[in-house]
Amino acid sequence: MKIEDYLGRKAARVEKEMDRLLPKLKAYPSIIHQAMRYSVFGDGKRIRPVLVLAAAEACGAPDRRALAAACSIEFIHTYSLIHDDLPCLDNDNLRRGRPTLHKKFDEAQALLAGDALLTFAFEVLAGYRDPRMAARLVTEISRAAGTYGMIGGQVVDKLSESQPVNLPVLDYINVNKTGKLIRVSCLAGAICAVAPVRSQRALATYGEYLGLAFQIVDDIMDGNGYMQFMSESQARTKAVELTEKAKQALVPFGRRAEILRRLADAILARKK
Amino acid sequence: MKIEDYLGRKAARVEKEMDRLLPKLKAYPSIIHQAMRYSVFGDGKRIRPVLVLAAAEACGAPDRRALAAACSIEFIHTYSLIHDDLPCLDNDNLRRGRPTLHKKFDEAQALLAGDALLTFAFEVLAGYRDPRMAARLVTEISRAAGTYGMIGGQVVDKLSESQPVNLPVLDYINVNKTGKLIRVSCLAGAICAVAPVRSQRALATYGEYLGLAFQIVDDIMDGNGYMQFMSESQARTKAVELTEKAKQALVPFGRRAEILRRLADAILARKK
């Protein structure tokens, strides 16, 4: 099977489940549910939720055990994009070829739809039948999304607009703004699979390196971030090295991690 | 003991615990932790967290069991005020005599500090040692704060600026925007106390009526909301009736609910 087919098939599965979980379009007050769905069902690549499913699979768990965590992380990713697009942050009018949420609706509804997706993500996680799993997922995912994670990265990214950035600061932004949510996606898959601690750690390490490689490939495509500090070929070399380190963490899984290896290669090779 | 002294003593306990839980002021990135603390440590009355503690007490549990839930709900209340104050919603410059967060810092930091407090609230809840309690609290509190609760009320409140409101819509706004978080405060206290289901239900009912009475008293003081539909004496009568219904729900608790009865009276009698 081609890895693109795997990605497409799992993304479709995640989308179907997100549709099932989210409040219906017409549920009162309809406008907020329309707004949430408009942003969730944009043309996303679903990399984070697919990583959740693939990590669970590497630990021997079927998709259905990891689906709720996968959707929850995609809701958090979507909320972060909605808030990032707002005028006080990136002030973007377009996202993936469509108007951003505050352009399609208005700023107030975009603010609230982001808040609602974040809140709903935790409601979904708390719905895991095993309360131990639910609590652990809420702990790990809230940390990854908080001020020592995604929000912290966003804060420093915003500050860096008004002052020069050096490489350590850029590393901090990337590790936190993008990296922590990708890392916790892989860890969440292992948690859903009730994998032993050493497998959880190995998948978190895989996700950590993968997240950094992902960001560098992004920067190469956009000419941003790391491209201020290195040439394209240096950046490419760094991304290859990080991808290798990510794969190194998968050694104990043997053939069971084949999909994760190929996902890492696909992320390295991806184009706009 | 005077009820004001009780409120003051418990509020101090909650503030001390919030200070202990929140990231330190200088923790990197410092600006977001400064922003979170600026808003949390405003001159709040701490009604919600005190209700959590008092409800737990009525079920025989000591403060320390309910403190984390109490702080978590106050973090969510604070986040909702920060986001409500933003220019795209109420555009307020002052809150309790101090500059609102986006005036003190800027809009971007206010947006992110609100996001961070919401995220952190769930991290705190997930930290309960009993995972069953943690998961239940996350479920109940996320629902109360979501689109079928506080956010839903805020959405309809915002829509009502541009179209005339009738009494059922105003009721919806109040039940959801203010009422659901007050209701879940009382329920959370019962959950932390591992109270039987019928006690949980009774305290949720108490909180439901109390939340509505609270909002009407607010409207009487501000001349807003319900005052469009009734005279001050009609509104006062309605608040008294709701307070009586709230107390009715406490009958099974006998003397153990004395504090909750007096809190209801204090809320009814409160002045600006």
C-alpha cells in the first residue's frame, strides 16, 4: 500500500468520527456549530490524528480505541489555527484557499468557536470509558497545548515579531508551537493502546524529532524561520538527520512501526 | 460566624491555592504567566470557588479535596471574562477598577492568556489522584463551559446585540452564560466529596436556581437584562422565589447545608 493511500484512508476515518462527535450543524445555537464545523472540515492534511492512529497501531491497538484522542487533538489544532488567524495575531484572510473563520463569520464568532473547540476536545477525552486513560490523556494533551507547549511557542513567536530572533529562540518556538502537539499525538496513540511505559517514551521521542523535521520542511517550503539561519541544503540535511533520529526511536518496534517510518519519510518529502 | 467572614476566609484559601498551582511569574515565557496572574488576581468575589468548597462541606468533605476543582472553575470564569472584554466582544477598558487585560498588555496576549487559563483548568482537574473523579469533573465542567453552556450563552448574547430579545431568549442567555458554571460549581463540590447521586443532583438543582437568582440581582444592580421586561419589584420577587427554590433543594441536607442557605441569602442581598 502506498503511504498516501494510508494517509487518505485514515484521514477519512478521522473526519467521519469528528462529524459524529461534533454537535450537529443545526443544534442551537446553530451559528457556533456552523463555525466549528467550517473550520474543522477545511482541507486539512490530518497529520496529527493520523499519527495518533498509526502510533496506536504500532502498539497493536485498533483505530477505534485511538479515534477519540485523534479527533480531540485535531480539534485543538483547529482551535489554534482559528485563534492564530485572528487580526490581533497573524491577521490572515485565507487558510487553505478559503476565507479564515473571522472573515467568513466575524471576529467574535471565530474567537468563541476556537474556545468551543478547545473545550470540546477535553470533553471528548474525558469520555474514554477507562477513567485512568481519560485522565492521563487530559494531562498530557493539556500540557502539550499550554504555556509550556503550544501556547508558549505562540507567545514567543508573537514577541519575536518586534525583536530579532536567534537560533535558540527559534528552536524554542518550533519545539513548542508545532513540536509539542505532534509529540503528544504519538504519545496519545501509545496511551490509548495501553502500551508499556518504554513504548510510550519511544513514541514520544519519535514524535519529538518528527515535529522538528516537520517544521523545518515547512520553513524550506515557505522560506521562513530556519531559512534565516541556514541555506536550503543545510536545512534539508538537518531535516534528514531529525527524520533518522525519529526512526531510530522506532527500532524496538521492528516491523510493527513500518507505517510510522513511512509517515516520517512522507513528511520529509512533502510538498505544498 | 458572619457569612461575609466565611466568604472572605474561603476566598483567601482559594487564592492561596491558585497562587500555588499557577506557573510562577518568572517562568518562561514570563509575559503569559504575568498576564494570567494579572487577571486571576484581580478583585474577584470568588463566588464560584467558594460554592465548590461549601457544597463539598455540605457533603462532609474538607476543603482540600475540593480546592483543585474550585481553582479550576475560577480559572475558567477568569478566561471567560478576559475573552468577553476583548474588542470584538464587549470592548471593555476596565474590569473591577483596573485596566482589562488587553489594555494592560495587548489583544494578542489577552487572547492567549484566556486560552492558557482554559487549558490549564483542565490540566488541574486531570491531576486529581482518583482518575474516576478527574474524568467526571472534566466531563461536567467542559459541558458547562461549552456550546451547550457558557459559550452557547455568550454566542446568543452577542447575537442579541443586533436583534431584539424576548424573555425566553434572555432566559437562555442567563441559564447558560452565567447559570451553568454556577450550577457545575455546586455539582463539582459534591463530586469531590464522593457524595451519592441524589446529593449530587440536589446540589446541582440548588446551583441552577442560585445561578438564575444571581443573574437577576446583577440585572437589578445594572438596570440591564431582565429589567427590560419587568419592574424592579417584580425582578426582586422573582429573585426571592428562585432563592427559595434553591434552598428547597437543600432540605435533605438539614443543618449541614446551613452555609449554602446563608450564601444564597448573601447573593440575594448583595450590593455592587
